[in-house]
Amino acid sequence: MTRSTDEALARAAVLALIAQAELTPKPGLADTRDLQARDTGADLLALRWSAKALAPGFAAMAAAARRPGEPTRELREDLGAIGRCAEWTMTRAGGDAATGPLHHGALWVVGLLVAAAALRPGAGPGEVTATAKRIADHPDRGAPRRPTPGSHVSATYGAPGVRGEARAAFPHVRRALDALSRARAAGATETQARLDALLTVMSTLQDTGPLYRAGPPGLRRVKEGAHAVLEAGGTTTPEGAAALAALDEELRELGIAPRGSAALLAGALFLDGLPASVATAPSGR
């Protein structure tokens, strides 16, 4: 792999973040409706800018993965350091804390997948996610020790969070990819296929966002609402579309945003959108 391939991986990562942000209507999450409305506490324009600001960080992660050529502890620590710098840049590009949540969870998910894809060019999603797990299994000795909302929720409710997802080889990323394939094969539009993939994740994920905001009852409502849309035939049916609209209205009223599910969808869109030139590049090892 070369620097141009690193940059291609970074572009694919940024496009996945923007595609996830722009997907509409996402229940309880920022989307194109938030250009004027601020129901979700996030501004879509800020999400676009902050995603683009992550491109150099993603390219640096791919380059860092190429150096050892294996998922070593040193690589994990390099990725952590790069990610913290990229997060600082992303926050400034997005207008700092006034914009509300940006791509914090997705930076971890997509960054690991970028590094794994750089390590295993030409590999399918299963091998890429397995390689990401091997990276995530290593501790990051440089990580700050301060508690976060996610760590608080994990300690309180036992939810694995996105880090637990990584250590399990991203099962919900793979489920989202399967849902995308099924929906496309059934004739869904791309928007419908992506919404069905998001709802598939929401229906089973122990999402720390709803848990932090509303505890187990809030998470249960997210799961039940997403399951109801899928049971009604997904977003391609009138019944499913109506169930999605009802879930979206309820989550926005309650201020519940399943951001962990959105981050994992971004990971799936990254793997789904890898350019053929990146996926088949020689490893150089």
C-alpha cells in the first residue's frame, strides 16, 4: 500500500461518516432536517465539517498500520494517540461544544476499521472486523484515565459499548452489512436499505446513549420501536414507514439519541463503500 491508498481509505471513511449523518429520517438522530431544526442538539453542517476534518487523522491511522504490518500493541497505542489528536481537530472544526455531539463514537469505530483495512488489503468484511478485534484487544497505555459517560454506563449496566463491540469483532457492523444486502436484494432504495440496516442495529444493540439518557426503559423503547418497524416489513412498507415516523417522534420528544447504533452504521457504510482500488491493493509486505 502507498500514501495514495492511505488517502483513499481516509476518503472512504469520511464519505461513510457524511452518508450516515445525512441519512434521513433517522429516529432520534441528527439528519438533513437539522439544517434548521435543533431537535437533536446537533447541527448537520457541523457534522459535515467535522467529518472532513478527520481525513488527515484517518490517513495517518492507515499509514501507522502499514508500518508494523500486524495488529501490535504499539499500533494500538499509535492509533489512540492519532485518534485523540483527530478528535481535538474534529471538535474545533465542528464549532466546539456548542454543536453538541459529533462523531466521537464513530471515530473509534471507523478509525479501527481503517487501520484493519490497511493491514489486510483485499480482505472481506469478516477478516477486516476480525483484524480490528485483534487491534482493540491490546490496551492503550496512553489513554486518559478519566471517566466518560460511556464508561459510567458500562460500569452501571454492563453494556459493552463501542469498545466492547470492537473486541467482539464488530458483530453489529456485520449485521448491518447483511441487512443492507437483504434490503437491496428485495428492491429497496438505498435510503431504505440504510435505514433498515440502522434499525437492525438499534433492535439488538446495548446502546450506551439511550442508557445514559433514560436508563434501561429508554433503551428498551429504542429496541422495541426498531423491532416494530422491521416486523412491519421495514421502511419499504407503508406500515413500516409509519412505525418509523412514530418512533422518530417519540425519541426526539424524549431526547433519546441512539448514537452508538449510528456509529456502527458508519462502520458498515465504510466497509460497504471501500473502493475496488483500495480493496485489491497489494499489501507491500
